Amino acid sequence: FAAQRHVLTYMEDAVSQLLENREDICQYGIARFFTEYFNSVRQGTHILFREFSFVQATPHNRASFLRTFWRCFRTVGKNGGKYSSIYLLTAQEYHCLLQLLCPDFPMELTQKAARIVLMDDAMDCLMSFSDFLFAFQIQFYYSEFLESVASIYQDLLAGKNPNTVIVPTSSSGQHRQRQPPNDCNPLEGVEASLFYQCLESLCDRSKYSCPPSALVKEMLSSAQRMTFYGFLMALAKDQGINRALGALPDKGDLFLDPAMDQELEKLVAQVSGLSVSGPASSSADTANVPVRNSPRINSPWKPLHHRRKMDAESEGSNEETDSSEN
């Protein structure tokens, strides 16, 4: 159970955070720190602003990142006051959104996800939020699986034995540059039944996350031949695979999040309440109105790079104070 849930990964990360922030944590207790840390893991908020190596370290982390990205930026699809899927952005713009949550998120993964949608190298083309999100989900969550699928596809095109494909074993976060398979002619590709046999064997021996074999079989059984990007697009559009992964809602509910909407409405109401003043209030009266400070919830720990930045600013401030006194 511990290995399946990657408990050791989270214990090591918690201890690392404890050691890096021990001065702050000692003020409110180690037990409280561990409680809040694992609550954040359970809620999926533990991946916010973390390094990419941690974000992609476990399936739960990847699913949490996908869910967070959707919840934070689903309003990208809001156009004209209504939610729709016609508001378009480029791959570079989507990558900027990803970096708001994970500063060192690699551009290569964003480009691979965009290529699933565009099926060519025109990275400056526009994509809807829904198209990019579901393609990104497949590329990010099943990254190692897709690397092996690309190798299998190339071997089948070349008439080689796919059983010699090496399944990726590195979890260091270093993603190899995938050479785009030759899908120039949509009438070509590989035999779908043979392709599935190779993928079934891959799923049986792979230690990484793979789509459910039954759903892949159902997908490939409807076609005689399949191209690589045709297969990736089919994965991205399959709602059965989306439900099995469990990170995102169905496409029809993609722009609906009642819990988040309720929180946003409360926040807007609080901000609006701060700015309301009486009609007869003068500027002097307004200046005397007491300021309501919105409650702030302090994180039980701060990422190390934030602490270093704060320490550096504090040291610089002290130096200026000392020089002024002298």
C-alpha cells in the first residue's frame, strides 16, 4: 500500500520541508506541520508553486496539478460573459499559465500537448482552452507511456519487432525530445489490431501510468489503421479515459465549478464591501473610515526560495538602516 500510494515520497518531502523551514515550524509545532502537510496532499494543493520534479513525481501529484490548472484558469474560456470553448490562446500563452503554478515547467511538454491538437509544428496557432486542456492531460499524465508508444509506432512503420522497445525507467523529470512520427499521409499509419497488441503488452510490463487497456482496445477496434497523432487525439477526446483518470470533469461540465464560483462570489462581496462608502461622505471622512483587513491564512511552511528572497530583502533593509544611522 505504501509503495502504491508513494507514501515514502511524501514523507521525504515533508521531512525536507521541515528541515528547510525548521525555524518557522518550531513556533507552532512539528505535529501541526505534518498534519497540515498531509491535509494539503489529500486536498491536492501541495503542488502549488513547487518545482517540476516534485509536480510530476507521482500520479496523485500529476492529477492534482491538472485539477488545479483547470480550476485556476477555466475562466480563460469565458468570452462575452458566457463560458465557451472559442476563446483561443497560443502554446506560449498556455505555457505562461502553467508557469504561474510551476515556475520551471518545461516548454517541451507544452509543445507536445499543443502538437496533439495542431498535429503539425505550427506552434503559433491558436487553441481553445478545452482542446488544449484535454490534450495536455494526456501528454502530462501519461508522459512515459507516450514515449514508449512513439517508439513502438516508429518500429511498426519500419517493420521492426516492437518487443525490443525499452520502457522508460527514469523518473527524474528529464523528458526526452520525441521525434514526431511521420503522419503526413492520413491514409497511412499502422495496422490498428497489431498496434493494440503492442500497446497491451506495453501496459502489462510498464510500471508507469497507462490508459485502461479495455478503453484503448475499444478505441482502436473501430479503425483499420491508425496514425500516431490520430491515436493521441483519440485519447484526448475519449471521455471514458478522462473519467478513469479522474482529474477533470466531462467536457460538457468543463467550465462549471460551483464550489469555486461560490468562493469567488464571497471574495467579490468582501472586496465590494470594502469599497462602499456613504453618498455624503467627503474625502476627509473617507480617510477616517477604518480599514477592514481581509483575513489571511498563513501557510504552515514557505518554499525555500521565498524564504531566501525575504531574508535577502531583510538584510538589504538592515544595511540601509545602518548606513543612515552612521
